[in-house]
Amino acid sequence: MRLAVTGLSRAGKTVFLTSLVANLLAAGQGARTLPALEAASGGRLRGARLVPAGTESTPRFDAAGHVAALAADPPRWPERTEDLSTLEITLDLAPASLLGQAREMVAGGRRVTLELLDYPGEWLLDLPMLAQSYADWSRGTLARLRRGRRAAAAAAFLDFVDALPDRVPDEDAIARHGYMLYRDALRTCRDELGFRFLQPGRALNPGPKGEAPILWFFPLPKPEEGGLAALLARRHAAYLADQRAAFFDPFFRRFHRQAVLVDALGALHAGEEAFDDTAEALAAIAAALRDGGGLFDMLTGQGVKRVAFAATKADHVPGRARDALVGLLGDLVGRDPAGPLGAATSVHAVAAIRCTEDDVAVLDGRPVAAVRGLLLEGGKAAKVYPGEVPLRRPAPDFWDHAFFEMPVFQPPRLAGDGRSGVPHLGLDALLTALIGDLL
Ligand code: GDP
């Protein structure tokens, strides 16, 4: 059973996978760390273990190293993973029925192997690109890049493409220079402004192949005229063909279940434009997952059976706000009763590692729901009133008074080096929605 996990960049993917592995292993030892999953399996989970690395060439997700960072003194957040990586866990289950017990005596117990696959969130946004021509992609991308704060971040690139004469010849030096400017603009948008709808994915995260010439394309204002446009259109097509051959076909096609992580709170914190951008990116991903003109069907072959969208780092807000967060994410992905190709879609708010407790703060003399935790910087205890989480995509006037506090908390100290699990919020409900039927 292949479970793919991805997220828009910085969504908390590394932490999520680390917690998922640590908690599944602990649950296999009898720790009650995933109660909803335990209930769904009828308490039949008897063991869980990591499958030793085989001979495959894909890098392995370093779960043990990441848990060790969390178990250090003081606890540290794990280093981010940038590349595609996999890890397999087998879950041993007791049989459910007498017939099953008889079968087990003959054949041994029931075993489910979970193949976890972690891929860069940036690449997820190549999915909507597959349905567009170079000209359509150019127009959409440039229109987005000219809006608001992006325009300033991309000024050097925009000045460059706007100054190109008509019918530029297909000179590689121009293509390469334009690409460098474009890539730098994307990096600034991601790292300094918190934007997420940035394409192509490998411009931001080149993956194992590095920055090959196949990447040297960028959007043009007149994408149908001249030699340069033809060259860039060829590269755009070659890039998509390569992503399909190197990633979508060998990996993406084979997923059975997909978790998509979104730092929706971080997007609220980053402000209106960054939030709208995240919302647009999510809508495009959800549409591509839903169908995209049969695209996903074609890509996935056997079809993803279940998709779970999760708003991460939900321990930054208190209980009621977490419910609102589920509502907000549901609104952003445009919950569709049919779901992607009839696949069951669910929406969650999770904290893969819970760093806070719910508390009450006083704001203007009135009690408000807050959270309490240790700040990473300085290790001091702090009570944080994060601000309101809107139930759905907020109207423009929301931002007039929006304030949203989102400090980095210190991870909690783990009992038993993490072997007895990692505190979380809602990870078990998410896992139940994704794989509960298999147990
Ligand atoms: P990635 O880039 O998607 O792999 O992101 P990471 O998993 O490395 O997470 C980035 C940062 O987000 C971490 O270093 C933490 O500071 C924070 N973070 C991630 N998950 C959680 C969580 O469940 N709770 C809290 N409080 N912070 C989290």
C-alpha cells in the first residue's frame, strides 16, 4: 500500500513523517499513541517495524535521525528533507475472525506493508502545468507575477522580459539569463514573501538531476512569437515530459493514498496576498487531483483511493480554532462531494508534534482562548493568543484587523527517546481516514 505525503513547501512534511513513523512503531509496541487508528483496527495491531533498506536507488527517509533530533537535549526540530525519499513499514495484524485465525495458523498473520513516499511540495505544482500549453502557462504565470508584492520581488525579471524586442532569436544565452532572473524571483517570492504558487517545481527544488538545461525556460509576454518563444515552448514541453518520466510515472502513478499538507496558519500569518496565493495553489492542486480533464486518472492508472488534506501545525491555535481551521481548509480545497475520481477526500487539522497546551489569555480585560508552550528561542514559557481563524476564505475586510501570532515553539521533551511515541493532535484521525480500511 503506497502512501504518498506531500505539502506546499515548508508545510511540515518532515516533521509529519517523523511523527507518523515514530507513532506507528510505538503503537506496534502496544503504546496508545494513535487511539482512533487503534479503534479502527479493532485493537488488532500487534507489531510494526521498519523494513531494512533494499537495493533501490531512491534515498531513504531518515526517521531515526529525525527522532534523535527531537529526543536531544534541548529538543531540536529535524532538518528539512529536500528530495524524494521513501521508507517502508510493515504492520502485523491479528486476524479478525475465527476463520482468519485458522488461516493464520496455516499462512502466518496478516501483514500490511506501508510504503511511505515523501516528495517535494514544489513538484506538486507541476501537476496543474501538465494540462497547459506553454502559451497558456506563460499568460497565467506572468499575470500572477505582476500582481501586488510579487511584482516588486520579480522586478528584475519583469523588466527583462518586458524589454525583449519582438521576435527574439532562439539564443541560449538569453534563455539562460532569463531563467536565472526568473528562478531568483521565484526564490524571493517563496523565501521572503511566503508565496507558494510558483512553477516549475524544479526551478525551486531541482532534485537529483540538478539544474539541467531543460529548466531554462520562463514565461514570455508574447509566448507565440519568435525563435526564443519556440525554444522556451520546447523546453517547457521537455521539462513536463521529463517530470512525467522521472517522477509522475514511476512514483506518482503508483500511489494508492495521498496526504497533502498545507500550512494554512502560516499563510494566515503571512498576510492577505500570501494567503490568497496559497489558496490559489491549493485550488489548482485539488482540481488536478480531482480530475484535471482525466489527467490524474491517466497519471495514476489504478487511481488514488483516498486523499486527505491536512492543515498542519494546528497546535498553534486552541481547540475551537482548530475546528475553524478544518472549515477553512475544506473551503480552500473546494470540498467536492464526488472527490477526486470518486476517491474519498477528507480534511483535517493536525499537529504532527504537539508543542502546546490550550490555555486562556486576557485580551482587553476579557478572557480569550490561547495556547501555552516553550518558545524555541530562549526556551521561555509563553502564552500566545494567535488570533481568529476564519471559518472560510476570509473577505477582504478581514485583513484590515487581522493579526496572527505564530512563534516557533520548542518541541516537547520525549519520554523514552521517542520510542513510546510522540505527542500529536489529530494524526490518528487522519491516518484512520487514509488507511483505516486496510487494518
Ligand atoms: P518541510 O519543509 O515541509 O519538511 O517542513 P518541516 O517538517 O521541516 O517543518 C518546518 C518547521 O515547522 C519545523 O521546523 C517546526 O518549527 C514547524 N512545525 C512543523 N510541524 C509542526 C507541528 O506539528 N507543531 C509545531 N508547533 N510546529 C511544527
